[in-house]
Amino acid sequence: MLKMNVITLLLYLFVHVQPSFSQEIELPVDESGRYTYHEVVDVKNFDSVTLLNNAENFLKGYINKKQKKTLHRDDLKGEVTAMSSFQVFKKGSLGKNVDGAIEYSLRIEVKDQKYRYTLTDFYFQEYERNRYGKFEPINGKVKPLETPSSKLNDWQWNDHKKTVQEKMTVLVSQMKVDMMKIKSGDKKKVKVKEDW
Amino acid sequence: MKKTILLLTTLCVFAFTVKAQDEDSGLKISGSVDTYYKYDFSGEPNIETSFANEQNSVSIGMIDIALEQTVGKASFVGEIAFGPRNAGSAGPGASVMEPHIQNLYVSYAFSDLLTLSAGYMGTFVGYEVISPTGNFNYSTSRLFTNGPFQNAGIKADFTISDRFAFMVGLFDDWNVYQDFNGVSDFGAQIYVAPVEGWDVYLNFITGYHTQAFYTDLAGSVTEFDITTGYQITDAFYLGLNFATASAEFEDDSEDGFTGLALYPQYAISDAVAIGLRYENFSWKDAQSYNSFTLSVPISSGPLTFIPEFRLDTSDEDVFEDSDLAATGSASQVSLAAIYAF
């Protein structure tokens, strides 16, 4: 009986005495309650075709080889879309051990003199170490990033949201640079060598 | 000065150019430590499975350390363990204090389609694994205990799509670093994912062993295994393992087993789950067992507690009660603590 009481006490302490490790990360939310990064950016002297080309070039350079098949350009709608992902790691692990991957969608819509981006549909794909010692995705273990975490695992979940916040901030900065990379009317300059 | 600024700027741009997926090619270090307390209600360590058999004692499992690195198309895994759980996986007579290799192999991905691996690898057969971080229950099934733990050899993995893959390989005898009768096992695996969240593995291994079926007799051993798991809803998962194995020894005797295990599991939250393992296991022309294991893993990041209750019954009186009399059933409780790093 004493043994059972000790086991019960240990479990009670584990569940109820948990320190708070990190500050809650607040990500921007759209009207449907999904985490969404969204902004309209004014760019003078850029026509829609140039902006669409820049958007496509940016996404081509940003997403990796396997994600290239998700890249779609729609000239009629004036938008480029793609799916992307990045790995997130176990907090406190000795090496950078993968806890999962954050998958999300990117959309850049263009008009003359402006564009808007939407980064949304954030999902967490869980990973585990397999029997061969390698980390791999678990088939079917995918959940929206908005899913609330339990008190016991809040610190790890919050760390993933912090990573999303950092990654999206860098992504948006890079996008804003690349969207202005080639200006309207820029012509490809050819250097003519005299000694040919 | 201008050159220095230009160089620094170039380096900064190079360093901060973002890419979608951070493919980390650094050396990964992972592993686990585990400890447990077990109490069999008869007062005797009745239910003998591979590990965690010590009665009324706060005992240790093992420390497991794995190194892994992938650079380009080449990769390696080196995993070593110490402790009683490790010794249990090394077979009869293994010392608790001796280290044992869990994985030691190199791989080369010739293309997205074909990867070749050679070395000593965790077995592709079966549902449960040696590492306590890879199992839902802490105690192990008889199907696990009596199948292979590791297979040294060379294998070719063909990934046709996300939904279909297969493997063929040539292997040593089960669980040995060196095969004294030559590479004599043939193994194959077919992987199918009929729908999202459902994995099906059909496994087959056959060969001639100098110590067949964990005996001192030589003979040929064949095992066929189905391992499958379906994440039916976000919370509910169902796993299944079926295996049948046979051995024909040199002295013309035979042995074998057949078993089925079901693993229904329900995630109450991302920290707490509850799951039952039901196993029916029969030796050829000998006793059979029914086993029920109820586990409730509670996790906080790297630490998991697994309180567990297990009841085993047999058609023969193979267990002992508290008066040391032969009986047909045994039950135990255990509490395991597992830290994964």
C-alpha cells in the first residue's frame, strides 16, 4: 500500500508542480483565428508584371528543391503561391535534435504599385527517432500551430512559436528586399568586349 | 578599408540569406536514460520479458547514446548503450556493465529512389524496439522478446513514393556482430501507406543460424511479420503486430511461435495518453499466453513517466503465486521514468 502511495505522490508532483519556463509568444491572428502574417506593401514605380516576376523569383530562391512542385504562378489572378517548411528542435537537447517541422503556405498577390503577402496555415509535423537512430516524421501526426498545449509541454510549444516568429520576421525582411530587386523598365545590360 | 567593409557586407549577406528548410548537417547527439520500479503481486518476478524484470527494486534500464550525421548523400549512425536493458538486448550471458552496439552503420543515398546501408542496424522486424523512448508501453511483448533485435548486413532501400517503398538485404545471424557461418540471412520489407496516417510493413527474414532461436542448436529460422499502425483520429491510434516464426534444427527437432498484439491508444492531451496492449502468443506445441498491459505515459518535454499495470495468463501453470505454487496467471505494476535527450 505504501508503495502505491509513493507512486501516486510522485505522479501528482510531476503533473502539478511544473515551473513556468518562458513567456507566452503571441503570433498575429486573422479573423478566422488562424496565425497569419499579412501586410499590404506600397511600392512606387513597380508595375504588376515586374512585381509578379520578383515574387516568383523570391519564392523560387526561398523554397527548397522538394517544395518547388508546390510553386504556382497565376498571371490572371496576379499571385504566386507555394508551400514551405522548416525544422524546429527539441529545447534543451544536446545536439540540434529535430522535434518536428513547421509547414505553412505563402501567397504574394500583386497590383500596380503594391503587393500583399499572406503567410498562414501553420502546421506542426511531429518527428521521432526511429529504430535506426534517425529522426523522421510520424505519419499522421500533424496539428495546427494554434492547437493549445498542455501545461506540461507549454515551454516546448512556446519555443516552436518563438521560432516561427523569428523565421517569419526574417522571411518578410528578405521578401521586401527581393520584391524590389528588379525594377520596372530594367533591361538586361550586355557588356560588349572590344577585343573579341 | 573599403575592401574590408565590402568583404564584411558580402559575408553578412551570405550568412543571413534565408532558405526555407534548415537542413542541419551537424553531428546530432541523442539518446535516453531510464529507470523503473516494478512490483509483482506474487512477490516473485513472474512475467519474464526482455527487460525490467527486477522485483521490488528501483532498478536501472540503460543509458543509450547515439551519434548521427548526414552530409550530402552520406550518413552514419553510431549508437551504444550500457546497463541491464542493454544487456538484455545483447542476449543470454551478456554483462550488465559491458557496452553493446545498438546501431552502427553507414548509408549512401544514390538518389531519392535508392539508399544503400551497411553495418549493424536495429531490426526491421516487429513493432516494439529496444529503446524505451520508441515504445508506448515500458514492458515488452513476447513477440518482441522472441524476434530479432538487430540485424547486421547490407540492405538496399527503394523509396518509390511517400506511399510505397521496399527493402531487400543480406544479413548475418540475428543479433551478432560477426557471422561465423557466413552471411546467410535474406530479409525483405514492403512498406505501404494506404491512406494518410496509416503505415503497413510486411517483413520477412530467413536464414541458417549457428544458434537458432536463442538456443545452442544450429538450424534454419524463418519469420514473417506484419507491423502496422493507423492514426485514426488526432487522438486515437491503433497499432497491430502479427508474426509467425519457425525453426528447424539440425537434430530434426522443430520450434516456432505465432502471436498477435493490438495497441489501441488514446491521447488525452499532448502530455497524457492511455493505451492498452493485448497480446496473444503461442509456442508451437507448448504453452500460450494472453497478456493485457495498461499504460498511461505522462510527458513533459524530454521526461516521461509510465505507470503500468500488466496481467498475463497462460493455459499452463507457468507462473508462481505468493506461496510459490504453480499458477496460470501473474500481475504486476511498474513505474518507469525515461529521459530522452
